[in-house]
Amino acid sequence: MATRPVLLWPDPRLSTRCDAIAAIDDDLRRLTADMFDTMYDAPGRGLAAPQVGALVRLFVMDGGWKEGTPSPRVMINPEIIAASEERIEMVEGCLSIPGIETPITRPATVEMRWMDLEGEIHEAKLIGVEARIAQHELDHLDGMVSFDRLPTKTRAQYEKDYAG
Ligand code: ZN
């Protein structure tokens, strides 16, 4: 098991748009394995590559492992191809903003397209907690954290709480 240090907001690498992945090689496979180790160790349900300082479009997630129903996913170059009109508020935590949970409104379900570590393309509709995690992690690949989804006034209060 190899965990990597998780960057804490406001590290500038967390505000950087990440590059698409052109090739799947041993470095990428090692990064992915380390990201799973880091996520489960934290413990968390999702982790994006920039959170461990790798500015590439990759995240790992597992929406059910804490409830004993693991469903690990690796998403390379993920994109949202459709989102539900129904939007719901859910509380989100982030391993890069420890101790802070923010209520964020997002589409309830999303259709995603991504590549796996074998280079295969997948398309699937994600619902529930998986839809939420995928949208949160995809934001990281675009240089956004949960604070960036909050109204200005609310954000100021959460940032103050975070700064302690
Ligand atoms: Zn996060």
C-alpha cells in the first residue's frame, strides 16, 4: 500500500485546470493504485489526481465501500454528456478541505463518458451518491473546489470556518 499526501486548499494546484491523459502507462497505473490507497486510508469516497499533485484528468471513486457495498471506479478523461433537470442539495466533504462540509446544489443524475485503465470507453448514468461524487471530482479536474460552487456570502463564512 502506498498513500500519497493530499494537498490542502488553497494550494494553487487545486485551482489548476488539468490536462487530458494521452496514454495509459505504468506511471498512470501506479498513480491510480496509490490514489485508491490514499482515498480508502483517508477515508474518503472520491479522490482526484490534482489532490495528490498530478495535474491530469483522472479520478477514482467508490460510493459504497463505507456501507460494505464497494463499487470502485477509475475515470480517465471523464465528461458529463447529460445532466438531469432535477437538482438536489447534498452536503459535500472534501479531503482537501478537511473538517468542512458544504451544502451544494447539483443535478441529481448525470450521464458520464470516461475511459478505464484498459483504455475502454464507458458510458453510464450515475445516480445518488455516485452522481454526486463524480460531479465533485470532475470539478477538481477543472480547478474547482466545493467553495467555488457556493454563493459569495456563504462562501466567506465557510472559508472563515476553514481558516479557524
Ligand atoms: Zn474534493
